[in-house]
Amino acid sequence: MFTINENYLKLPGSYLFSNIAKKVNAYQSENPEAQILRLGIGDVTQPLAPAIIEALHKAVDEMANAETFHGYAPDLGYEFLRSAIAKNDYKDRGCDIAADEIFVSDGAKCDSGNIQEIFGLDNKIAVCDPVYPVYVDTNVMAGRSGEYNPNTQNFDGMIYMPCLEENDFVPEFPKENPDIIYLCFPNNPTGATITKAQLQEWVDYAKRIGAVIIYDAAYEAYITEEEIPHSIYECEGARECAIELHSFSKNAGFTGVRLGYTVVPKDLKCGDVQLHSLWARRHGTKYNGAPYIVQRAGEAVYSDAGKAQLKEQVAYYMQNAKVIYEGLKNAGYSVSGGVNAPYIWLKTPDKMTSWEFFDKLLHEANVVGTPGSGFGAHGEGYFRLSAFGSHENTIKAVERITKM
Amino acid sequence: MFTINENYLKLPGSYLFSNIAKKVNAYQSENPEAQILRLGIGDVTQPLAPAIIEALHKAVDEMANAETFHGYAPDLGYEFLRSAIAKNDYKDRGCDIAADEIFVSDGAKCDSGNIQEIFGLDNKIAVCDPVYPVYVDTNVMAGRSGEYNPNTQNFDGMIYMPCLEENDFVPEFPKENPDIIYLCFPNNPTGATITKAQLQEWVDYAKRIGAVIIYDAAYEAYITEEEIPHSIYECEGARECAIELHSFSKNAGFTGVRLGYTVVPKDLKCGDVQLHSLWARRHGTKYNGAPYIVQRAGEAVYSDAGKAQLKEQVAYYMQNAKVIYEGLKNAGYSVSGGVNAPYIWLKTPDKMTSWEFFDKLLHEANVVGTPGSGFGAHGEGYFRLSAFGSHENTIKAVERITKM
């Protein structure tokens, strides 16, 4: 008689964004006339940039002819894309990352969920609290946790590193030594950043205790300040202790196009075993490459025209971030984030819980945000608003919230 | 100190098709003038059908406007695609499968590798021998096997079901009861088929012993004979014991486009737990949907124009299968498959090993095939040729082999 993976049953309720979608759909069907404004899930709203559209059409045409048709892609991704990434995201920033240390994928969500597979089940996991739920849930599914404790809202056996106002939402080293540390800066959900000096301390710490850092850089395109690192490989020694995840979803609007990449430096080893070879094995065995047309679209992100157009697109969203940040601040809300990140993290008023504030916002302002408690116990009493709406809707949403 | 997933180290050498690529690349760089014909990896060569190209262009244009732009896709896939699948692949064939039992993905390789995650690590796995390596390797990676035994070329703790000439390459029930049974018909690599009556016996057997069948139907579009089932759900009771995997790679040439789907019927349960809800949880947590433009391309596969064009495309490849099958048979080779499948399975001459024959073919005929032993111990002494080349190259390859 077959058995199921019992670890799945440890997960309370369903995935955060699915829950939100259900609540919103229920409200919308009861109130069909309500014009709901969505500042919840981090989905983009601006169309793909012209340079990307052009690259997609061109690649589609290639697929229409036997001479230029492309079947299975190379395991790691096409050389043209990996070279563009290595040059633009690393070499030009003074980071020592080679094209063959880059693994192209269909997005950072998959990679951040799958990367734990190459590690033993006995590793102690440390995550920020609040945190992007995928890091936690995928380790629970694999069996790297005990049961869920409804009182602490934590899983037994995992290390939670509180990110609070007091520490500017940058975690301190945990009391117990972890083996695998997930960090994401600019942070989802808090919008907080880490300085290069602070990140260097984390790299030194990881090397000292023999831990791996899984560094999620999905939001690096939103960095506006000088001293904030775009990559963990700007820090000395990171090649020996860090894996970095990248997305094209937020810098290029690829949430519905699906493209990302992961960097596993060849210097990152456990004894004699390169993690690079393990991840290559996983990629070769369980994955079959991102679509050719999508990889060509990714290449266009690094073209001169693409870069210029996407700089404008990011600026468009950051203008929204400013509208939300300043609008709510002026209305008396306690807000952070929004300067180097497309997320604004606000304290719920009147000691409401995150979900109470979610319901209030949905029902009274017809605005959808993301409850901070969905990201962990220390997210309780906080709320995430995203800058990925249109200008018009963002202004309207801030007006509705401040009038509420 | 972090640890790695030691199960990865059990896997001998690297993935079959990566190995082949390395050998071919090495030969090509030493012999740059050699015109190598590839009948190895099951990659298609014909361009995408016009109806699919049209759908892709149209969807790309939608992504260029804010009003028609599409961000994150629904977890299970777009309704328009799931409905088309439910109607065409199931309802029209008399199978009772609903649209919300279909999970759209980026391909059957990923799904066939990932599906094991929702099961416990204590399940006993049964696979055909020879077999598509992904089923075995992904279970080894998860820890459902002992060590690799170089003498038997088997992993300890797994059940191998020999597929031989004597049983027409259809396995018999194993002596020891398995918990999870992988079946693939029309078969990769042997090209063998199973009749509906035979498949019904497997369904009855699985229900009797409490096992799940993971049925890989990636090649169903190549079925030409009446009594061969296109889906396991043509069998009575399959809703309670079977998961089915589908690919768009072979019926529509999507190897470089990436689209597939998996069916998990809601009647398939372990106690009270629906496997459907576990797979939904995995999909929602670790996956972010196939690209919108690709799902629109998938929809076009089921349009009238798409159907007509793809019927021709499949016929084109099956003409190749006939050329290979008859050419080699007339030259005295012992061949099977090729009638309801795009693969021809041949016995190596003169008791050569599969890799010896691979090298001979590469060096003397400049033809690439796939060594049968790469698919398991009982594939030793066999060789797979694929019908996915062009007519011209297929004819040329058969000429070169028969002259050899």
C-alpha cells in the first residue's frame, strides 16, 4: 500500500497567495460592482518593453522554419543568455562569476523551492521572520522541520531570525548555528535593504560556521542607493559560501513570461563535492530548459534598448512606491521599505491583526494588500503593499486607504 | 557545517543524454568535416505548425499592451487550456476527467521527476527495464533506493520489471508488491505498446495491492492501431489508482517550447487525503505556471487548424519510422517498435554492447543513436533510433547504417 509524503500535512492551510485570491474572489462575486485595486501579490502590470516584444516575435519566427527551429535547450541555458548575464550582472559590477556557473531556469520561485534538494535532510535551516513563504514551506515538505506550532506560528526545528523595527529589519546572527541561511535583499516582504558591510559580515559568519547562504536577489533592480550591494558576490569570500537566485519577473516584468537564473560558484564545496555538480545534475535530470523564445526575450533585457526601456519601467514602479510611502506616512501610518524596493511595509493601525486589516482594506477601500502575518509570526501586525500597480490605481488606492 | 544530499552520489556518471552530447561534441570537434546525423535524443526537427506560430504571435502582441498583458498565471494553468485538454484528450475519448483535475506544467520531464515528491520515502518503486532514466534517477535522488550495484546495473531496493522480446516488451507483474509503478506506453525507449485489456489488468492489479500507477502517455499521438489505449483512464477504476503524464513535445513539436500536463483524479486517495490536494500544494508552492504565450500555443494545438497540421506532422515522423524499421529489417537487423511509436528498438549485431554499437555508428556512419543500456540493464545489447529527423537525413542515415 502506497504512502504519501506526510510532511505536506504539517503545512497549515494553503499557500498565502492562494488564500488571498480565494478571499478576493469571494468578495468580488458577492460585490460584482466593486472596483478592486490590487496592491497585494507582487505581480507587475506594465506591458513588456518594446525591445522584448521584438525579440519574442523574432524568436517565434525562427521556430516557424526547420533551419532556425530550436528543440531542447542546453541543460544550463543558452550560451547567448548566460554570457549576457555573466557580463552585465557580474563582470560589469566587478564580481567574479563565469557563464558556466549560471543556470537558467523558468523563475526564481522554482529555483528557491528546488535548491534545498541538493542538501541533506539533517541541515538546520535559518530564515528571516517575516519571510517569503517558499523557503520555509519547501523545507517543511522535504522533511527538514518538526511539526507546526500554532502558538509560535513556527515549525519546530527551524531557526527564525526576527526582522523588526529595532534592527531595521536586518536579522542578527542566530544563537544556534544554522547550516543553510536564506537571505533576501532588497527584502520581500519588508522592502528593507542590507549594506555591503553588513552582508560581508554574513559572508564571514557563514564561512566561519560552515554554512551556505542562499541569497535571493530578485529585487536588486530596485536599488537606488550607492552602498547597497546588487549581488552577494560583491563580498569577499562569497564564492565559497553563497548561492544566488535571480528573477526576470520584477526587473523586466516577466511574471507571466517565466525566466530566472541561479548562480552556483564552482568554489562552493562540501568536502570534495562541488555543489555546482549537484545542481547541474538536478537541472539535467529534472528540468528541460526554459523556452527558446523566452531565453531570447531574456537576452533582449541586456540590449541597449532593453536596458533603457526597463530603467524607465522600474522608475515607473518606484514612483508608485513613493506615492504609497509618502501618502501613508503623511496620513500617520508607520511605514518602511519603498526606497530600494517595490514593497512598502506598514504597521497596522490600532493594533489590528494583519488579516483584520486585510479584511478592512478589502471591504472598506476595495484594496488588496498582503497580510504581514502570512510571512511569519513577526510579520503579525504588519502589512505589505506593492508598487506594481498602475499610477492611476496606486494614487486611487492610497486616497481610499487614507480616507478610510 | 552543512551537508549535501548524499543520494546524488549514488548515481553513476552523468545523465544519459548529457553523456551522448559530450561524446558527439568530442567527435565533431576532432572531425569538423563529418556530417553527423542525429537519431539519438528524442528531439523533434520539424518547425512549429502555422496555427501555433499564429497563436504565439498573437499572444506576444497581447503582452505588449497593459490592457491585455498577463502576469502570473493561475496555479493549475489557464482555464482555456485545461478545458481544451479535458474535452479533446478525455471527454471525446469517453474518459471521465474534469478540467480541474488537470495541472498544466512546463513539460512531462519535470512532472515525471517531481511527482514522486508527494509520496513517502518508504514506497517501493517498480519500473520497467529498460526505462526512461528520469523515473529511476529522481527516486534515487529522493532516497528511495539503496546503493547502485554495478554488477546488476540496478539500484538496491527498487523493483525492475524486465521488458524483453519474450514478453513483447510489456512487463509482467513483479514477484514483490510495489507501491508505485511507472508505466510508459507507447514506450520510451522500446516503442512497444500495451493493449487496453493488458492495461486493464495493470489497473486491477494496482487496485488489488494498493499501488499507484504513474502512467506516462507522452507518445500517445503516435498510436495508429485501434486496440491501443490513448489514456489509462480508458480503463475502469483508473481514477482511483492512476496519475497520467502528458507532453506537448512529441505531438506538437514543443521540445523547445515547453508545455505538458499531469492528471491527478480526485478519486485517488491515501486514506482521506486526496493526492490531488498534495500535487496542488506542490504546484502552488514550488511552481509559477507555464508562460501565458506558451499556454496559448497549447490551446492552438486543439484548434481545427492545429489538429489538421499536427496530424500531418505526426504522419511525417511516422513515415521516418517506417523507413528505419523496414530498412533495417531488410538489412537483417532484428527490430521492433516503430508502429505506434516514433522509436525503433534494434538488437545490436554480433553481440556488441550498446555503447560499442554507439561508437561504431558514430565513427563509421556518423549517425547518433541512443545506447539501450543507458535505459537499464535489460537494454544492454539494444539500441534506440528515433524517427524525429528529417526525411532526407533519415533515409541517408539508414543507407549509411545498412552499408556499414
